[in-house]
Amino acid sequence: MDQRLSEYISQAKAGGMTGNQIKNELVKAGWLALEVEAALAKSSSIHPDRVKSKLSIFLKKFFIVFFILSMLGGAAYGFWYLDQKINRERPNVSFEDQTTTDSQGSSASSSQQNSLLEDSAVSSISTSTKLVAIPAEYQLKEAHFSSDGKKVLWVADKGGQEFILLNELRSEGYDAVSNCQFNNSGSHFSCVATKDKKKIVIFDTNPGKQYDSLIKEPFFSADGEGLIYAATLGANKFLVLDGEESPIPYDSIGELVISPDFSRLAYIGTRGKDKFLVINGEEKKIEGIPYSDPVFISNNKIGYGVRLDNDLLWKEIEVK
């Protein structure tokens, strides 16, 4: 923590300023909000020596009370034993109430600490993670983490529009943002945005073309560098690979599958009553009714299931 920041907070608290007042003044002066919150949280934490001191005082008081209660209990028992004519119930000396009180106090202390941690976002963030100040006017809705934990993508609301926040990145406003994801290495991300009832696939910082709808949600290629999805625009359907459109001349398409080396893309397309196995745009008519999506057995071999008459068959095709 910056020593100047720590000293200012200590002096401000001594002068009677509240945490929010201190935070507002420091943010106006150019400090990051999260850094200020972290400093406030640290300055509010209980010093170990004070904890030890309070614990020592509590233990002393506890044993004094215990000794007094023991003496009173012994005297009461002796009085009862000597004077049988006086039917007085022996006091029930118990530390249950004291324990409950201590438990409640501990619970209250824990609650205060939890509240403090909630106010300070740095409590749940690794010290190796770069802290980024998020303007107060944004209302955070959801977070997406890269697999290595080094990047956090936020979806936030501001004035009825939704934005993508990632480090210094602030996207333009959209009606809605959904389906955000990182690739396996965390080097790329994608989101689906809605604007004026149109769908826009965002790859890193680049918004794609506007479509009427998505018929296949975006997913990353095996190497994590390519983004694939299928969309409609008017009466036309398109397969979009890295922003490049390929018309889909089918009424519907099945699951999109990719060869291990990312050299081939395959799916089953339907046109009228006919079914086709489509590999890199080349179609092969399927005899029978497919009962499974195609699967790449290797880079050069693909298989799929088909029902022909009453038989369930598995077919494999060598790809040239």
C-alpha cells in the first residue's frame, strides 16, 4: 500500500471523516477506487496486538467471574445443606449464556468483517491480478474469468444499456450482452450482443456484421484462434468463419464439427427431404436418415450414424 495513501486515511479518520467521504476525496484526487477500498479495508483491520490485548483482558475477566460464581455456588449449596427447612433452589451456574453471548459477538464480528470484505473488492482478488477501477455509474451484472485467472471480463449496465469491460476496454453500449467466453488459453474472447433487434458477434474488440438471428452460437476452433458460428440475414443463411461468410444452401443444419487440425469443417444439411453430409462446402447425399452428428475420427476420416430401412448403420468416409 502507498504510504501516502495510508497516512492520509489515518489522518482523515482521526479528523472524523467517514470511509465514503475519504474514498470520494481520494477518487477525485486521481486514486483508483479499488486501490482506495483496499487501503481502507487494511486500515480498518484489527491489529494483532490489540486482539491479543483484548483476549487477555477477556480471559482475566472470565476467570474472575468464574471464581466469583463458584464461590457463590459453594455458599449457596452450604446454606441449602444446613437449612433444610428453607426450600430454595440452588442457583444454576452455567456459562451457556456467556458462550451464546460470545458466539453472538463472534458472529457479529464475523458479519462486520464480511461486510468489510464485500465493500472491498480486493479481498477476493489475487494480489497478482491487475486491479482496474470501474466507474461508479456501471452496475456489474456478470463476470467471466479466463482459465488462467489473469483476465476478468465484466458485463455491466449503464443507463439501460449493457457494456463489455475488460481491463481498459470499454465497448459501446448494446441492448443486451450474452454468451461471453474466453478461449482455452485466455488470449481471445467473444460475446453475443443485441442492438436494434440485430445480433452481433464480438471477437475481442471487433464487432462483427449484424444478423437477424444466430442459428449456431459462436464457438472457438480447436486451436483457440478461430471463431465459428451460423447466422441468418433475411432469407439467407451464412456460415461465418473468422468473419468470412459462406452461404448455407440448406433449410437447416446440424452440429458444426471440426477436424483435429482445424483444416475441415463438417455438418449435416437438410434441403427439403434430402440430407447431405457437408465437408468444407462439398456435399455428399446421405442415403437413409442420420441419427447422429458427424464425428472426425482423424483429420482425414469422418463417421456418422444412419438408419437405413430397419438397420442402424455407422458409416465412415475418407476425406481427400
